[in-house]
Amino acid sequence: DADNEPYYLKIFPDVKSLYAIPIFVRQQILAVLTVDADSKEVFTEARKAELRGLAEQASSVLEHFALIEDTWLFELEQQCAHPPEMSVKSVCESAVKGCLKLFGVRGCSLFIAELSAGRIDLVASTALEAPPGEPVSYRLGDGLTGWVAKYRKPLRVRDVENEGELNRYYPGAKWERLHPEMVDYRDVRGKQTFLAVPLLVRDELIGVLRFTIKEDSSTFRFSDEVLAVRFASRLALVIKDLQSFQKREHELVRRAAFSKSLLNSLDIRKVCDVILREACKITGSDSGHIRSFDGTAGVLNLVAEYGVEVGVLTPQRRLGEGFSGKAAKGKTPVFIDDVQADPDYKTLLSRRRKGVKITSAAAFPLIVQEQLVGALVLYSTMRIQFDQARRAIFEDLASEAALALKAAAMYRELEGEVRALQTALTNIHKVESRYLEKRSVDELLDALLDGALTVSGADLGT
């Protein structure tokens, strides 16, 4: 008796009775079948049983669709079980081809996010083809695809040319057709449906999956959107894992090249230049500097600078001063995710760095066998989340930099000693020559003593 239901009286005044049946898939409610009648006492036990049977059939069909989806996704994930043999591009190409059958669409495109550049780039498509040297990209917010990337929400419309529908459900979204598609639209005039969903991993945008009109030219339904979201969430994890693997592999290659570069030179300035340039490439930083520690004076002397640091740094820092001084004094790294939110460092970095705003920073003491040899500081204009894994990368680089700096410093000291020894021996040789001429023991002894003082660094001797 719907007369006793205020909600139905207000919204559906002609409904007199109704029967609602939940539809379960894998022991979870996926849908509800509701049947209304314009008279009371319509739903007899026999009719209820028939409706429940219909709901069970619907549940079986939906379960079948879910199994098809799971089987295809399982095959995709199995292909991705050996990362060295796979790439993000190959996985995306396999995904868009699978989507043609899975969703019954005429075209499918996959974009991968490049958030540092504020855009998403086309990686694989059955409908879009990038001209040579002109990659297909959308800036966040541009067109319908860019809207999905910016707001990280699904977007499903019946007709992309209907601005009223777009403004009503997706404020700010606008169909611009920035890139033409290789799809025949002649039979779907006025029915250019659109569906796109974001690929997310813990709210991190991985990319956007976009579908072109369905094969039968029907509109995309809510069930298509639900399936697309489920599919995108699993695909996002696969792509994220591959990206992480490729990033680690790339970092290992760079680390090997970094170590090799350090071994190729023992000149302290060249070593520091290599450290700064390679460390910035590996960590994604923009600039930095290195200071060597003078234990006698208790100061950190600027040795090398890179990026926006050039020409703005003080030549010396005492222990405890600035990033490098604090890291050196405490002999522990300093990580600042957001410099502008840290009152201790906001003022320190307020001076102009060629008009560039520093966002994140990290400073490391360079220590070898518990002895401080210097400090390394890296800056980034983009915000860096210094999680445990990223901190480990930075700290490993600092360890290698410390060893390289110590080796270069020892080489410089050894070089000085060798030059001093060569000078002393040259002087002795000259005196020996005079001794052979004059046979003066005193001159020979004077030369030997002079050489001994030079090599040892002593002031007096006998």
C-alpha cells in the first residue's frame, strides 16, 4: 500500500503498490529491480516468485559478464607478470584492443598523466593517431578528456554537442574535439555519446581511459560506467607497478653511470660537478650545491653550485647555519617537503634565485668513517614527497658523493705531498751537484734537512 509512503505520494502519486528485489552479484547488492502498479494487492505470492526468479536470472547474467571481465583482466595481468618483457606502452596497447570487445565500442584511447607538465599524453589508441613529431596531449581541464584528468571523476554524456547536458552534470566541461578520430560518425548524428574514466591509485592520477561511441550507436549506460571504473582501477595498478619497475631500472642505470663518472676523475671540482648534475637527474631536483668541510676553521666552504644556485650562495657557512650547516652539525639529513610552509627555511630561501620559487629541499652531511667531509644540498621547484623509498635514494646518493669527495680531497693532499717531495728532491739534486763540485758535506746535509722539513711540514729539525 503506497498510500502510506509519503515519498511515493509526493513523487509518484499514481503508484498504489510496489515490489522491490535486490540483485546480488558475488554476495553484494549490485542493483535493485523495482516494479510499480497503479492498483493495490497486485503482487500475489505467485507474481512475487516470478519476479524473484527474474532477478535471479539477471544476477546470473551479470555474474557471467563479471566473469568475462575478470578473465580478460586476469589474462592482461598474467602478461604483465614479467615486467622486464613488458612496457607501459605495450600494456596500454593490449588494453585498448581488449576494450573494443569488452565494451563494444568503435574506438578506445588511453592517456598517461605527466603531472609535472600539467598534461596527459596519448599512449595507445584504436581511434587516434598522432602525426609524426606531434604527440596527442590534453592539458588538465582542456576538452572532455582534460576535464576527467583535472577533476578525476568519470564523465558520461549522451551527446557531446549538448552544452546544456554538460553544464548541468559536469560544470566547466566543454567538447572541443582538439584531435580528430579515425571513426565513422555519419550514422550517429546528434548521438555522439562519450565515456571517460580516470585511472587512479590512492587518489594519484595515472591516466585517463576514453571510449568512442558504441558499435550499435546506443548511449553509454550507467552499467558501462561502473564496469569502466572497475576496469580502470585494476589497469591503473598494473601501469603503476610497471612505471615503478621502469623507474627503479632507470635509477639503477643512472646510478651505475653516476658511479662510473665519479671514478673517471679525481679533480675535486669535476667530481662535485658530476655529483650535482647526476644527483639532480636521478632525484628530479632542479639545482643544488656542495660544500667541503674545513675542520681547522670549522666552516663549510662552497666548492660547486648548479642550476639556480649559481651566484646567490655565500662562500662559507658555519656549522648550524642554513640547510648545509644544519645537516653538517647534526650529521643527519634534512628533508623539507614544502619550504614555504616551514618558517625556519622560508626566510632563508626568500632571496631571488633567478626568479625561481623553491618548493622542496633536502640537505645531507657527507660523512666517511664518522668523519665529516662536507655537505650536499638539493632543491626542487616541484613539490617532492619525501617518503621512505625516496629518502633512501637521496641518502644512497649522498653516501656515494661523500666517498667521492673524500677520495678527491685525499688525492689533492697526496698530489701536494708529491709536489713537495719532488721540489725537495730537486733541491737535493742541485746541492748534490754542487757537493760533487766542491765536496762540501755541510751543503749536502743542509739540502737533506731542507728536503725533510718540506716533506714533513715541520718548522725545525736537526
